[in-house]
Amino acid sequence: MTGTTTAPPAVRRNRAARPVQYVLLVLVAVLAFGPVYWLISSALKPGQDIYRYPPEWIPTRLRWQNFADAWNAVPFGHFFVNSSVVAVAGTALELLFAVLCAYGFAFLAFPRKRLLFLVLLGAMMVPGNVTLLPNFLTIASLGWVNTWAGLIAPGLGSVFATFLLRQHFLTLPKEILEAARVDGAGHLRTLFTVVLPLSRPILVTVALVTIVTKWNDFIWPLIVTNSDSMRTLPIGLLYLNNVETSQNWGAILAGTVIVVLPILVVFLLAQRHIIAGLTQGATK
Amino acid sequence: MSTAPPPAVPVPAEPAAASRGPSGLRRRRRREYQLFLAFIAPNFVFLLLFAYWPVVYSAYLSLTRWDMVSPVKRFVGLDNYADLLTDPDFLGVLWTTLLFVVGVVAGSLIIGIATSLLLNQRLRARNAVRTAVFAPYVVTGAAVGTLWLFIFDPNYGLLKPLMGAVGLNAPAMMTDSHWALIGLIVVYLWKNTGFVAVIYLAGLQGLPRELYEAAELDGAGPWTRFRRLTLPLLSPVTFFVLVTMVIQTFQAFDIIAVMTGGGPANATSILSWFIYQQGFQTFDAGRAAGGAIIMFAVLLTITGLQARFLERRVHYR
């Protein structure tokens, strides 16, 4: 209403603030991404350049040998396979179980269903650190220490994925499900041919967040594996840190890049999904 | 999915069942109950076995003395708790945990909110910066720890020339017990800030513009608008961030394992590290389980308190 009379000073003030805001923006960007840049650029430098003082901001000579050094110092091939198996197979199974469970809670009748749902949500209150020792004993009694099964099993139950999927399923138009039923489709077929195709975005989101979480997992793989051939990448990196001394930062940093690069690529390609998934609870 | 069975012959299932009267209906209902149980069973089996059972078993273990190999678990009642809560080392761990959690959570909130306010301005490239700011949150913790060990390296690290540029001597960050906890907090701030900032940014973008225009007409300056409008309106967001951050920070482990291993001289030994160390390095199951149950109790209490406290302030929307 009176906006036209008050706008000019506000706009002018805004314009005066612009340069300051841009300086701050650059500062934030440098603080956030600078360390990652420093990691990647240093991993490409020969030793003398890594240890140069004052620092060399842009690598002049590249030394890819750092990566070979890292790869040969510890069995990175094993780590890579183990991490991939755990992340991919673990995510596939967790997602399958979550989808089934979410479908049950969204579309099937059961007495006291709400109570069971609360039991499900309650599992979120249990901190991972509290479960370490008993879970190790359980896995040990199953004879699964130092196996893929042992790495994967404790992470297969999910609250987060189930909750998000159920919330989404409840928003699907009832008529489509009715139509499927009238066509004679059972619940399993309705789930796989009607509900899931309609839920692709949320499935992608949940899958990405799950796979990233599993790839990054540290404490459980540390506990449940005990041989180099069964370690995952994050534990392998800890091992590399111990094998190489700080005199060989080149190899250590190259190893770090090997661990981080897949995650960074996935993140850059699918950041919309990943950010949405990780920040979901805030806006529910 | 492409191998789905061909459409079944349309069986008039419903009318038939209905004509069979109440018993048919009951049978169908029972079938649906069974189906429900079958659908939720896999997820529930894993949650019961690997989330609920561990709480019960930890509670039991915390009442015993056991070295994790001998066949006998000796029942000792509340001795483990009595020992822990009078052990200066454990009280030190609790104190370190408090400093660490407060430092990380308060720091991430303040820096995160400030960053979100900046990213909420109509600036060029702000989306790229948003991506850059969030990236550390998804980067593998073990890698983050290694990277910052390099930056903090007293001989070759980036910290040395950066502090040298303003005439300061860089401390031996992670090997000096006065600095190690601070260094660790800095690393976690770097990792978490983007997460907090992006959540607040989403909140900011949902705020009603008219309110701000009205407030500006009433002569409210930027700081007043922030304090009287933005913060109260965003209190649900704050609640979520606070709870998430506290729970996450209590469980911080990977970066500590890589950077300090709880040292030097226990300076970075927080509760999560203590539980691991007691369980898997000194094989004292009773103390590890006692520490775990204490952590569980503390987190439940904090979450409950936060919920209650914020309930009164959250009702703006």
C-alpha cells in the first residue's frame, strides 16, 4: 500500500550492503570448500611441493604416483569391494524391508496399528553407541564376525526410511489403489506395479541418503571386522594413517581422495535429493 | 519390475466374499492382518534384534562384571554405576563431553543461522555456495579427520602459514592437550554448519514477507526484526536442529578415532569414545554397558526437556 513511498531507502540500503554481502559469500565459500580443494590439490603434488613453505596454492607439477603409493601401501582393492558390497547390498535390503513395512502401515488393516507404529518410531531414540557391545555379541554368536553378513545385518532395520515412505504412501490418491484392487491385483502387485512407480522421487532420495550413510559408516565396521581383507574404506583410511607416517602425506592424502571422491561425485550429481533427504524432518 | 506377471483373470473377488456373509468378511480381514504382519516382519525383526534387544542386554550387562571371554558374568548390582560416578576419570569424560557438545551444538547453530541469513539474500552464485557449504556434511568422517590432521600438522599444515600471516604461532593443535578439544570442535563445526544452514534457509524462505514489511514500517531495524520476528517464527526449526545436533554430537566418533584416539592425555575422550574403549580395548563389558546406559538416559532426558521447554515457545504456527 504505502510500499512505494518506503521502498527507495530500503533499496538503497540494500545496494550499499551488496559488496559486503558478496565479500562474506566468498569468505563462506572459501571456508567451506577450501579444505576440500586443499586436500585434492595436495594429493596431486610431489612431496617437496606438499611440504613447501610458503604453501603452493596451485599445483605446478602433478604426481599421480601418490595414488599408486596409497593403493600399494594397504589393500585398497579389498576395501573398495567391501565398501561397495556393504553400501549397495545393505541399501537394497534395507529399502526392500522399509518399503514392505511402510506399505503395511499405510494400506493394511491391523488392530493397534498406531501402537506398533510408535514402537517403530521408538527405535529411533536408541543411540547407535548404546547398541555396539550387544550387537557385537549377537553377531559373534551367529558366527558372522569379519563377514559381509556381519557388516550388513545390524543396519537393515530402518525407522527413517520407513517413516518417510509411509508418509509419502499416505499422500497417494486412494482411487488409483482402488482401481488396482478392482483389477484383481493383490497387495504385492499393487505395491510393485502401482505404488512404487508413483514414489520414484522419494525412493531415490531415501536410497541415496541410505547409501551415503552406509558408505561413511565407521564405528560398526571398525568393531566387527578384524582382517585387512574385510575392512571397509573408512577403516582402511585409518589403517593407512597408521602405516604411513606424516613424512608421506602424499600417499595418505591420495588415499583420502579415493575414499571421498565417490561420495563427492554422487553428492554433486544428486545434491537436490540428498539435501532434501537429510534435512527432511525439519519441514515435515 | 518388467517381469510382473500378466494381468490375472478378473476374479470377482469382492462380490463373492460379500455374498459369503460375515464369516467370509472375517476371513478376509484375518488374511489382511496376516499380510500386515508378514509385511512389517523383516523390518521389525531387525529393529527388535539390533535396536531394542541391545538396550535390554546393555542394562543387564551393566549390572555384571565380565571380561567378554570368561564364561561367567558375575552379578554385581549397581557397583559399576557407583564406580563410574565416583571415578575422576569418568567424571572427566562427562565434563569433556559437556564442553564438546555445547561447543559443537552452539557453534553450529550460531554459524549456521548466520550463514543461512546470508544465503537468503538475492546474491549471484548463492546456490553454488549452498552446495559447497553442505558438502562437508556428507563427506566421510574418517576422510574429514585425515584432511584436518594435515591442515593442523604442526610442521607442514596450512594452519602454520595462515596464522603466521597474522603474526601468530600455530599450536600443535591435535597433540597439545590444551588445544586438541578446540581443534576437534572446529572440525565438527566445519562438517555440521552446512546442515544447519540449509535447514534454516528452508525455514527463512517460508516466512511471510508482509510481516517484515509491516515491521519495517513500524521502524524495526534489522536486529529487532531478527530477534522479534525471525527467531520466534523459526523456533520449530530450532527445536528440530537442536535435538538432531545434540543426538549426533553425543555419538561423534569417527573423526575422534582418526585424529586423536581420545588423547592426548584423555583431552578428547568423550562418552562415545569411552564406551568403545572400555568395551573393545580394555574388555570391561560392565563399565562399557554402564557408560552406554548413562548415555541413553542422558539423551532421553535432554530430548524430553527440549520437547517440554520448546513446547511453550513453539506455538507461533
